[in-house]
Amino acid sequence: MPAALERSQYKTADRSAILRWCKKDPTPRCSAARFFAENEFGIAGYMVYYLSVLAFKYTNDMSFLHYAAIGVLVPALIKKTPAALKRIFKLLAIDDATKARVAAKAYPRYYKIGYALWLLCLFSSGFIAFGYIAFYLPAAFVDFDYASEYWKFIALGLINMIGAWLIVGAILDMIFWSLSSVNFRDYVRYRNIKEGMDVEMPEQIRTLWKIGIGYYILFSPILYFLLR
């Protein structure tokens, strides 16, 4: 972390400070920080930088873990996912007039907090499902044989973690979208457009349901085997 970044900038996740740092240090390790900063996730940019430094410090594997996994794969995957989803499911983009309207509006600062909490609930749903299946359920059984059976619960937890992100995520999106004010819905559109997913939320929800149902149909033989 460059010395020019003051503590106040860290607290407010100053995006311009991260971008200035990336210009001075244009190596692949900056690409993740730059990506998060440009998408108003400046604090995550700092976190990615620190994680990359720790990874290099303890592995000394600059070429694979430090550059490839952190500096290239994560941002590239996140950037390409929305475009791939729009292409596969033939999703219609938000019209230009709406894009211009939501981009020109001024939004309260606390909308960022509300949007971050929305995302936190979505991500937490998968981790809660994994923790419940992989850690709570085995402990609830009497005389559970961890040596021979525990791997099944880990596998079930991982499968249902992704399933929860899809199905529970769609349900949470429906709830939050229906409760949102007109102005906050415009802010959600604005953020989605900035992140490359310029599709109306109802259509995103329908797509999540389609992917979720298809996902469980695809993994149903594996689930049957693990639950026997």
C-alpha cells in the first residue's frame, strides 16, 4: 500500500487514490484493485491488494497465485459473466433513455449502504446454507462417523451453497425489489449498468430462477447419491 494513501482515504474507500496507485504500479497485481475501484468497491480493492501481498509473502509463487489468480482471473471472470448471461439467455438491455435518466440523477449517500446490505444478504444466503449443512447437521446426529460420512455433508453444503445463491437470491431480489422506492430502484439500475448487467431486475430474477432450477436438475443424480 503506497504511503500516499491516508487513513481517511482508507475509511472512505477513495477510488481515485487506488487508480492513481495503479497508474504508478501497472503490474497485473493492480488489475483486481483497479476493477473494484472503478465499480465503487474501493475498500475491496485495498483488501485484494493486501491478500495478494500476503499470498506472495507466504507462497513465493509470484507467477501463479499472485498474478494469475488474484490479478487476472477474478476481475476477468466478474467482467465477463454479465455479458455471457445476456448472450445465453437473450436478455434485453435497459433502453438508452433510462440509462441516461438514472445516470443523471443524484442519489443519497446512504443508498450505497442499502445496496451493500442487499448484496451482503445475497452472498450470506449461500454461506449460511453451507454452514448449516456442513457443520450443524453432522453435529446434530448422535454418534456421527466423521471419517466415512463427513465428506458427503461437505459436498452437499457446496452444492446447496451455489443453489442458495441462485434460488434464495432470486427470492431475496423479489422481496427487496418490491420493497424498494422508485428512487432506490433507479439507483439499483444505475449500479447494475455500471457493473455491466444493464438488465431490468424482474428479468434478472426470472433468469436466476431458470438457472437455479436447471442447476438442481443437473445435480439431482449427485444429490440422490449423497443423500442415500
